Amino acid sequence: MIREVLRMGDPRLWQVSVPVTDFRSKDLNILLEDMRETMAQLNGAGLAAPQIGVGLRVVIFGVKSNPRYPGIEDVPDTVLINPRIEPLSEELEEDWEGCLSVPGLRGWVPRFRKIRYQGYEERGQRFQRVVEGFHARVVQHECDHLDGILYPMRMRDFTRFGFNEALFPGQELPPED
Ligand code: NI
């Protein structure tokens, strides 16, 4: 079922979500199905459970690269539950981000360039990946949602925060997450 995505200002987006304990529950299946449908309908790059009002540590993401958006690399379709992120260097990289909970705006956000992330896929199998660049950015953005953090809270330069049409007139922009 397609769910409503909460927008910034809704207090549920500031909550710290709790870990999943039962990977065999039907509720988890339904949640993931709803998240996939909702993300697909909005052409999103990622979605976190709290964005649809569910306070569990579950995120999904996945992006197909597109020649219209240089710098956006393929990110495999991923379900990530109870994630842990470890930066692999202190190095930060800044780039534009958008968020389905902050629709129509973009901001210039610093993120760790290279990370290792680990967690569980939907059947409860543990996995980990070492990633960098855009993939690392998407994961950090999604996992922030689980701690009640939206990207504007990470920004340092608010002259680089604004409406899509004002920042990038006439341009097609990569998906929000
Ligand atoms: Ni977001």
C-alpha cells in the first residue's frame, strides 16, 4: 500500500527509532512492501521507515545511474535493517541532497566520503559493504532518519539551501531520498 510520507515539522520525524527484533513477522513484510511501493511511486532514491510514521530501524534505497545526472552512480536495491555505519576516514565531501520529507528543496550537505556499513537484509541475514561517494551519501542520509535527523540539520552553509527551481532553474534533478 502506498503510504503518506511525513514532511518536516511532523514530530514523528524527530524520534529515535528502535531496532527490529523479529525478522519473521508479517508486519515487517508488510512494512517493506509499503516502503517499496511508496518509494517507487515518488521515484525516490531511498526511504526510511520513520518517514511513513513507523519507528523501526529499517531503510531501503536503490538508484539507477542516468546520463542526465552526472555524479550519480548505480546503487543496488537494498533493504538495510538495524544498520551501523563506520566512517573509514575523517574525510568529508559536500554535495546536494534532497529528501522526500523536505520536498522541492535542496541543500549542500557534508558527509563522510568513505564508510563501512553493516546490518541485516530482510530475512535477517547479516551483511556489510564498504562504499564511497554517492552510495555512502545515500546510506548516511537514510540512516540519519532513524535517529531523527533531517539533512538541513547537517548543513553548514544556508546560502546553499533553497527551492529546486530557484537553485537549478529549468534543470532536471536527481531523485530525493
Ligand atoms: Ni530523506
